[in-house]
Amino acid sequence: MERYAGEGRVLDLVAQYQSHRGDVAGYTGFVRRLVRDHGHRTATLQVGEEPNVPGNPTLDGYYPNVRPALVEGVLAADDEARRQGFDHLRVGFDTTPLFGPAEDFVASLTDHGGTEFTAALGYVGLDFFQPVPPEKLHGAAIGLLRSAHSRRHRSRRPAAHHRERPARAARPSGRPRSWRRPSPRSPAAGRSSAASAYTHFALRDADSSAPGLFHNFGLLTDDYRPKPAFAAYQALIERFG
């Protein structure tokens, strides 16, 4: 994976859990190996992938013991980074927007891990995959970030309130298959993201000819033709990066 690093690029690694046996100890060992092997070129290590989403075997929330695995994984990654002297490495986790039965997800993590867990966190990522008209994108992004921020604060016990954690708008998306229509407000997501970082998923479509949201996230088509969003994203980097 380090072939993608160098020349000013660093890694943003995701360590998925997905243990059918609920093997928390095995997972923490895997996370520690990732830090030892790649931490020198890694900027962020995301522990787990959408662990609050049950019922989908491609996501970590499907697997047993996911919440203790997430807490112990964050603690192990942070501890290993400090042991190796990788002070630049930030450790975090991500969720989708926390509505309905998922509202208590972060509270359950802080209850399990306490202040040691919150101290180890370098960021919390928010994934939102939602078709949003360009004129509503600013308000939608701000609303989701504020909602996630308020739930994170309500979930903390008083003893864990000593330090703020930055949010990351991780892997947002726009309307599927509408990329041929450039939008004058397409940079709105970059301006409206009241977060410490904004990550777009992904550079290239999985299958530009396929219907549905999850095949068409790219800034480029699957044969590497730039979409209008590619130039818009370049302009955002030039302005804010």
C-alpha cells in the first residue's frame, strides 16, 4: 500500500474488523501491526468501517463484538503509535448519521472506554451518502455536522469532557449520475464543511455505466475522464488546501 505514498502524499488507512468469531484480541493485534508497518507514512488510521450500521456484511456493524473491538482498536492504535514515536498519526473512527436506534452508538463507546478512549481519539469521521440538490448541499452538510457534534457532546460523561475532538466529513457524495451537469455551487461542500478535514470518496468510478449511487462516487469516470467535479475539487484544494 505504500506505493501510493511519497512525493507529498501520505496514507489514510481504514482497518476493517469483520470477525465472525468476535475476535477482539486478534483485531487489536492486526491494528498494531498496521501502525508498526505503515505508521511512518500514515496521516490517519480509521479503526473500523461504519460500525454503527447492522445488517450489511460489507460493514463492520454486522459482526459480533464490534463496539468493544472499536474501543480496543482505537486504544491499541494510539498506544502503538506512541510506542513507535509516530506523533503525527491521528487515530479515529467513523459513523453514518446517528438517527433512530443508532443514536446511542457513541454513548455506548464512551461508556465502555471512558476517558482513556476519548483521549486516544484524534478525530471522529462522519460518512454521508445522500443525493442532495446543489442548492441544498450547504445546509445539509452543516446540519449533519452539527447533529453529529451535538450527539457526541451529549454522549460524553462529565469526566470525559476535557478535550474537544475534531470532526471529519469523510466520504461525502452528491447526486448519482448527474455529473454531466456542472453546478455553479459545486464547491459549496468544501466551504460548508465545518470540520477539520474533508475527504471525497473516490477518485474514480467503480462502474460509470451502472445505475445506483455506490458505483458513481468518482471525480473521474471508470476510464479516467474528468467529470466537472474534478475541476471543482482542484479549485477547492488550490483555495483552501
